[in-house]
Amino acid sequence: MLLSVEDLSVHIGVINPLSDLSFGVDRGQILGLVGESGSGKSLTAMAVMGLLPLIGGRISAGRILFDGTDLAKLPEAALRGYRGRRIALVTQNPMTALDPVVRVGRQVDVMGRMHLGLSADEARRRTIELLTRLRIPEAQAVCEAYPHQLSGGMKQRIVIAIALAGEPDLIVADEPTTALDVTVQAQIIHLLGELVRDRGLGMLLITHDMGVVAQVCDQVAVLYAGRLAESRPAEALFEHPLHPYTSALIGCIPRDGMAPGSLHGIAGAVPSVARYPAGCRFHPRCPRAGEICARQTPELTELTGAGRLACHFPLEGTHG
Amino acid sequence: MITYLTRRLLLLIPVFVAVSVVIFLILHLIPGDPLDNLLRVGSSPEKRAEMSARYGLDRPLVVQYGIWLGNLLQGDLGTSIASRRPVASLIGQALPHSLLLGALALAFSTLAGVALGVAAAIWRDRWADRLIMGGVLLGSTLPSFWMGLLFILAFSVQLGWFPVSGARGWESLVLPVLTIGLGGTALVARVARVAMIDAAERDFVLLLHAKGMPPGRIRLNHVLRHAMIPVVTILSLRIGWILGGAVTVEYVFARPGLGTTLIKALSQHDYPVVQACLLMLAMAVMLGTLLGDVVQALMDPRVRREAA
Ligand SMILES: Nc1ncnc2c1ncn2[C@@H]1O[C@H](COP(=O)(O)OP(=O)(O)OP(=O)(O)O)[C@@H](O)[C@H]1O
Ligand SMILES: [Mg+2]
């Protein structure tokens, strides 16, 4: 396993927006981390990148094993050796992800110079190579452009180029297509899928879009209100969702014109961290909830096939 | 960038005309006849008429303005009524002193202000921040002439470190520069602090951290660079204010310069000199603002596009 997150909990001050999260990513594999807005997806990405201190958060329990090393225990200086070099981040909004006053090429070059010890010329040559491989036309001219001169899809390709430039083993992509329009979304998703298979990278693909998950993911982890609901191989999960929440997510794969992040078909929204209900956090919105669901948190249990589930009344009880 | 600059320079022409009209009118509409200073008490009306004709004061205002502007464009600022010397040479003597003082004060406010603001932002909400911002608050509330007098008392009269007045050597510049510069320093420090904090919270900074860039480098190469954009804006808006400070401070320290020349000319109703001084100040403000905008366009490619 390239990345193995075990029982991860995150605190920001006294609040505890993420608890007991476990999942794993293999080389050449894409794990989709899905959930509605506010379920803790970005916090998971920040935790894996070791960037929680930036927003005043910390890992309060659990391990983040990357290639055998527990990142949760590493000091900041050591973490910096991983960031960009071995684990790269693709952020949600390409419009604001690049420094607006620095030419695009230099923002990519810096990775080669910083992490691979390349000279300015070598780094630029690699940048142009990389942009060309990401199917950016006229890479040379694009290098000289400022971010505001490029389209959203182009900017996201640049962000992906930055992620690849350090030759990482793992890419954490936090909603890489949410800010883009639909046709560009599909291009970027396919590009990411291709990169993972061709280069043997691992990818943690964060999204609230089950459609995206269905297209490219090998494994799926469904997050609800800071807890794992269900985590299984994609094919099995789409065929027979076990958690009622997963089933609801699949039942409403977003189509054109739907507000991003919303979940049609299930009334209500993810409660805020301060108002997580007792018991199963999904029970107020769950069509199958019984009396026990309000009282007792369902344990995350290993399934006999593969994967994990936390539900008192799964859709196919036999799997439990 | 070239088109941007040309456009900005062309825009200055109407502004210049408007300013020149205002300066000309103010001087001719305020009470006090300059001839009173030139003529002995009880001079004959003929003598007065002769003087009036000599300085062109008997012509209609529009004609006087036309003549003045025409001469001005040829570099002829007229003749001082009080000293009978060409105004251009008076200004030529005073201007370098004021420019030096203004430039040093500007440089001092910028450097000290940015340094303090950045330090306060780095140690945000800690004692260093509180100390700096407390000092800044104090500095921005005290009027500069008052501070100038205080400095003279403390450093010149009591300690004897710097000369009380005059313009001999660099020592005589220290107190005036401090006096003008401290207000600007306070302002710049406040703007720089907020700008640093804002810039550090921008989205792209997160990606820089994710790239594995050391925090010091992020701060210096990216955050500081963005924070300087509002600092330059505020500085270019405040150039007139700094020059205004120079006028009073020159007077307090009895330094030669545009301010001293202006105040003396005002008391003598020497309106060609007053006009020239005001014109110089106005032009300094216009060019200062232009300079600020150009620096900003150099720093931020998005400004270049909007302005093009
Ligand atoms: N800096 C912070 N301080 C306090 N609470 C925070 C902070 N950042 C996130 N949270 C809370 O943690 C929870 C999870 O946030 P997170 O950003 O991980 O959600 P998300 O799943 O990425 O949502 P989205 O789809 O909107 O990006 C939210 O309830 C949010 O309010
Ligand atoms: Mg998010």
C-alpha cells in the first residue's frame, strides 16, 4: 500500500471535524473520496499533505502511513521533503491556485529546480515537455503568460503540471474539476486517469460527484459528516451500495444544472461540526433509520469481501 | 507597457491645464494687492498705474492667464515682485533642497514602514506586533510640525546631536526627514501589516506550501510581493501629503526649499513666486501619482491589462 490512512482524527481547536477515518491507496490506483460539502474531504487532503497547521488544525489520532513512514509523526521540516516531491496537491480552484503576478512557466520550473536540482534551462525544458504531454498547445508561449491570460481548464492543467513536475508518487486532487465547465471536466478527469495508469502513481481523488467517481476510480471511500460510511472497490459499490447514504449518492449522480455539492433526492444537508447528531450521524436523513441508529454509533467493520462499512441496517444485510 | 505610459502621460495634459487655471485664479481672487508692497506709502496714482502696467496687472484676467501660460511653457516663470529676480532661478535654487528632503522622507517611510509592517504581520498578535502597532498609532496621531519642534528640543537643543536649523551637511537632514517620514512610516506600516496578513491567506499560498517551498521563501518571494501592491497605492496617494509636510517642516527647521520660499512669498504677496511654487507642488503630486501607477503596473500584470 502506497498510502494507508488508519483511524485518522483531526481537531481544529476543540472541534473535531474528522474522526476514525481509514482508507488506502495503491500505486496505479485512484481512490475516490466522496461526500457532500462540509463532510471533511478537504481536511483529509490537508492532513495527508501535512498542511493542517496552516489552518490551525492538527492530527489528534491515527496514522498516515506513506511508503512505510508515519507522516503524522514527522516534524514540519521533514514533511517539507515530502510535499511537492513525493506527494503533490491539485487544488480545487484553478482560478486562484496560481500566483497572479508570476509567469506560469516559472511556477512550474521552480519544482524541478527546488526538488530535482535542475538548472533554470533544464527545468524550463522539462516544463515545456510536461505541458506538451498534458496537451497544452504552444507550451513555449504559455510559459510566458500570466495566469489571468489563460482559461480555467488551461490553468488547471498548469496546476497538474506543477503537481507532476516534482515526480511524486502520490497525487492528492481536491475537487480538481469542480470549478470547470462540463466538457473541460471530462478532459481533466481522463487526463488524471491516464497519468495514474501510465506512470504508476497513486491518486486520492476528492469529489462530491459520483459521476466522476464512476468514470475513473478503482476504490471509493464515502465520507459523511466527518466519518467513513462505506469504503469498497468501485465496481462492487456501484453495483450493490450497502450504506443508504451511498445509495442516495448514486441515485442522484449530478446532471447539468444541478448546484454543485448538493444532494438531490435526500432532504436536508450535512450538519455543521457543532451539531453532529448522536449515534449514526446520517440517521436524521436516513430512510432506513431505526431506533438504535439515534443511540449508538455504528462500528466500522471489515466486510467479508473487501472494504469497510458503518451501518446498523445496510441495504444487503448478508454482507455484514 | 509603452502604450500604457504614453496614455498616462497624455492624460496629464488636461490635468495640468486645469491645475494651472485654478492656481492662477486663486492668486488673483484673494485679497491683497501685490503693488502695496512695492510702492512707498503715499505714492502717486500715476506711479501705481505705471507699476501695474509693468507687471501686466492692468490687462483682463484671461489675457494675463494666456501670457502667463505662454511664458510658462517656454520656461519663463516671470519675475519676483519682491526680489526682482527671475522666478525660475529662485525655484531652481529651492527645488533641489525640497526634492532631496521629500525623496529621503519617502524612502525612509517606505523602508521603515514596510519593515515594521512585515515584522508585525509575522509576529501577529504577539507582543512584538502590539508594540509596533502601538508605536505606529502614536506616530500617526502627532502632527508633524509639533514632532519637529519636539525633535529640535530633544536632539538639537538638549543633546546637541544635530543642528537646530539650516541645510549644511547630512546632519541637518536627519531631523527634518524623521519629522516628515514618521507619519508616513506609521501609515505604511499599518497598510503593510494588513496587506501581508491578507496576502498570506490567499489561495495560491496554500499551493506554494503544498509545493514544498520553505515558508521564508514563500513570504519573501510571493506574499511580500503581493503586499507591496497596496503599499505602493497608498504611497502614491500620499505623495502630496508628504510634500505638504515638507512645506511646514522646512519652515520649522528654517531650511531653504520650496516650502520656505512659498511661505515667504505669501507674506510678501509675491504672486509670481507663489504661483510657481504651487505649480511645482501640483506637478510633483501629479508626477508622484504617475510614478506610483507605473510602479504598480510593473508589479502587477493584471493592472497593465486593465489599463491597456
Ligand atoms: N479552518 C477551519 N476552522 C474551523 N472549522 C473548519 C475549518 N476548516 C474546515 N472546517 C469545518 O470542517 C468541516 C469539514 O470541512 P472541509 O473543508 O473538509 O469540507 P469539504 O468536504 O471539503 O467540503 P466542500 O465540498 O465544501 O469543499 C466543515 O464543517 C467545516 O466547517
Ligand atoms: Mg473542500
